Amino acid sequence: MRSSEHRRARAQLAFAGALGTAGCQGRQSTLDPRGPEADVLYELSSVLFIGSAIIFVLVIGFLIAAFLKRPKQVDDQNPEPEVRYGRARVRTVVVAVAATAVTLITLLLYNLGVSRALEARPENPLEIEVVGHQWWWEVTYLGGPSGQPVRTANELHIPVNRPVSIRLKSRDVIHSFWVPNLQGKVDMIPGRINNLVMEAREPGIYRGQCAEFCGLQHAKMAFYVVAEPAPKFEAWLTHQASAAIQPQDALAEAGQKIFLGGPCALCHAVRGTLAMGSAGPDLTHIASRLSLGSGELANTRGNLAGWILDPQHVKPGTRMPASHLDRQSTEALLHYLQALN
Ligand code: CUA
């Protein structure tokens, strides 16, 4: 194994370990449906694929047969076979056109039925709003434990076996919200609200991905959906609704000062402090998240340091500017942020 491959494998392992998924970085496949909506889409795509394959084989078969079939010998004295041959050809074309029309219309009606079923509004859904930004996801639980909205970013937690209704918006350009294992993609269009309903049948970590080209870092605009049993989800939401933990020691206190006194607080919010920026992700419980930089890095101390000191290296073009901090200040800031669980 070459050393670069070795390094990559180790990094992937560290990432998987950080996610607690024992060797997987979260599921991401349309061929592995994990919820009722994904089941329906899987069935639809299977029917369309198998149907198209059968039609393809039939068409190619007839084409080959037509090439191989030799016209009957005709002569001027006896034009009858030519006439018969011509009639048969017309009949074949009419039958083929009718069969094509019936097949396409049937598939269209089936497709429309599936789309309508997917748009149906479920009873008692969990309501979440997700706003797309270049290049991260603002996530708001509309009904928190006290009825107040709860804000987080780049990670959704959902209870299993309960439909989740997601309002999709965009703050800048068109993005597209896509969790392949749970639902089809739906665009997030500036000035418009689109809706998506999805449900996870079993606990797991599902990777989501922006599915509409939205600029330089489109490919690195990812997120995670953590599906968990209802009590665990409720506990998570209650914790996310709480204000940030106050510094527990002198180093954390120094870190908080750097955070509040520097440019961090202009773009980020930490509830319970004076930091109320909204241009970047809410960091109230940053340490509780799986990833940094929208699914790009595992949430480890080293990655956090790299992201703060040189974000343009990780995601060129990101709105997050580099922080010019000395070693001591960096240590303090990391200590403060890593305690925000
Ligand atoms: Cu956001 Cu592509």
C-alpha cells in the first residue's frame, strides 16, 4: 500500500471512528431504502428500469428480425406478395405505435400517482426548517421542548418511525436537499418554500448531500441525518434547546473572551453569550456534532484547529476567514469550543 493510500485509509478510519459507525461514513445510497418514502421511490425506479430494459430488448429484437427478414420475390406479372407485404408492414407500425403510447401513458400515470403519494401531508409530523447557504445547512426545529424554535446546523436528528416534514428554503442560490436512503431530492429555491416529508425506519446515520450545483464547494456541502429512538431524540432536542455551557475553567474563560472579542462572534451565535451572528452556523452545541465544515471533517480537536486557522485550505471559497491566532490563543479557543457539547 502506498503511503498516501495508507494515510487516506487511516483518515477514513478516524472519521468512521469519530462517527461511531464502525467502518462506515454514514449510509448514502438510493439502492438501500431505509424509510417508506425511499421504498416507494425504489419501487418506482425499479419498475421504470425493468420496464425500460424489457422495451429495449424487444425493440432491438424486432430491429434485428427486420434486418434478417428478406422481402419475398416479386415480379411484374404477380404484384400480390408486394401488396401483402406492404399491408403487414403498416399493421406492424400501427401496433408498435399503439403499444408505445399505451406503455408511456401507463408509466406516466403510475409516476404521477407515486409523486402525489409522496406529497401527501402526514399526521403529526416533526417540523423542521432547513435553509441552504453557500455552503452549509441552517437547521431549525420549529417546535422545541418549550415551543420555541431550536437552531443548529449541518446535522439533523430525527426520531425513527415518525414522519418528518421539512420546509426547504435558500438564503442565496439554488441548493437541493437530498438524503438518498430516505427520500428523493427537493430543490431549495431563493424566495420560495418547498416541502419534503421523510421518515427513517431504523436508527442509523444517513449522509445527505446538496444535489444542485451551487458554486465552488457544492460537492462539499454535505450533512448527516441521525435517526434514533424517540426518547433519545427528545433528550437530544432538549439539550440542543438549552443555552451553551459557561466556561468551567480559566482556559475556557480565556477562549470565550477570544471568541467574543474577535471576529468569530460577528458571524456565529453561541446562545447564552453576546455572540449572535447568523452568517455562519450556530455554535451553541458545536462539540456535540459529528462533523465540521458541513460534513467535510470529523469533529476532532486537530480538524477544528485546522478549520479555524486555515479554512480556505479545506474549502477554498468558504465565507469563513482564517483566524490569525498565536498558539496560546488557539489552545484556549479550542478548549472553549470543545466544551460546547
Ligand atoms: Cu448547495 Cu450544491
